Amino acid sequence: MAATPAPPPNVAAGNPVIDGASAAPPPPGTDMTGICFRDQLWLNSFPLDRNLVFDYFAISPFYDWTCNNEQLRSRSIHPLDLSHLSKMTGNEYILSEVMEPHLFVIRKQRRDGPEKVSPMLTYYVLDGSIYQAPQLCNVFAARIGRALYHISKAFTLTASKLEKIGYVDAENEGANPEGKSGKETIDIKELKRVDHILASLQRKLPPAPPPPAFPEGYAPPSTSEAEKGAEDQQNSEPQPPSTDPIIDQGPSKRPKFQ
């Protein structure tokens, strides 16, 4: 693989080693799904392809300066050269999927040997914007929570409509008993029995199961705000679950780092 191209000026400006800093910045957090990164000046100056996409990724807050790829860059070797990465141990990035020029998938993994690697996190560059893919356990928790919310809401709505039907029919039967002689009568007891069945099914709905155990090295976000929100909602109506990490978090809903 050819040597890595010369980094653009703004990439060099962000490198703490070139600036003469004593130490590299700390590694990025494991949960950064709430932000995206886009540098329009870089995109206007350089083409986004498989040879330069890693240099673009290296200026984002998702990049870990202690990775093996950075050591290759300091030796003027292409940072994605597997012939060199396979001989090293530690954290590294690889380009797993490419659909030039729109989509690039970058995977962070831990290498313990030439053939022994453990996936850690996944990032993707979509039309010049960089995102961190959510953890699979978070996706399952969001989808299951949303499904249980809508099922519970459907049972509540059905039970309320049955109560109104029984109340109106009871009033009409008492006010004009002769007017219902030619119509099909509704059994109030049957309505109440169905209402009772629906209510019992609603109570038996299990809560959303806890998400699977986090992978090794993953630090879940702080739950202090979530606990406060749960206490505030005890005396209020049920609210829909949190936003889906795949469907609802688009570029317009994430803060951008320029």
C-alpha cells in the first residue's frame, strides 16, 4: 500500500505532537452517539475517498491519538496498511466498508495478535458527516421500549372506548326502553367482561427487559438525569420512550463540531 498522503494544514494544526504539546489529548469517550462532526473547509479542499478519509477522520473528536494508526502516520506509512497493523498490538482503526464517495465505515478494534482482534466501536462517514454507530444493546432497548409503550397505549384506548359504549347504552336503555325493542341489544355484562380481560392483560404486560451487558471497555452514560426524569414522571401520564438511536437521530438533531 502506498504511503499516506501529506496531511492537510488543519490536520497538522490539530496534532498535539506537531504543536509541541507534552502529551496527546485523552482518548475519546465510548458513548458519543449524540454528536456528529463535519469540517466543510476540509471537504472543499480535499476529495473524500478511501485514501484520504482516514486523515479526515483523524481531525474529529472520535479519533484516538494513542492508536496504532497514529504510529504509522508518524513514520510516513499509510495508517490503514494492514501489513504493518497486523504486526502490532493495541487499538487500531480499519476501513471495513466503502461506498465512494458517500459512505465509509470505520471500525475500532483491539488487536492482540496477527489473527486475534476484538471489535470495540464503529463509526461511519455519511456524505462528509462523521457519526458513531449506537451499541446494539441500546438499539434493542429503544425498540422494545417503544413497542411496549404503543401496546400499552392501545389497550388503554380500547378500554376507555368500551367504558363509554357501556355508559351510553345504559343511559339509552333507562330513558327509552321501548325504542330499543327493534334493535340488537348489547349485553352490558359482556362489555364489562371484555373490559376486565383487557385491563388484566394490560397489567400483565411485562416491563421492558434490561439491555444486555455492555461490552468490555464500554462506559455507559451517567444515569443521574434519567433517575430525575423518572421521579418527575411518577404522577404524570406515560410518555413515549426515548428516541430511537437509529431512526430519530439524524444530522439535524445532533450538535455539529466544526
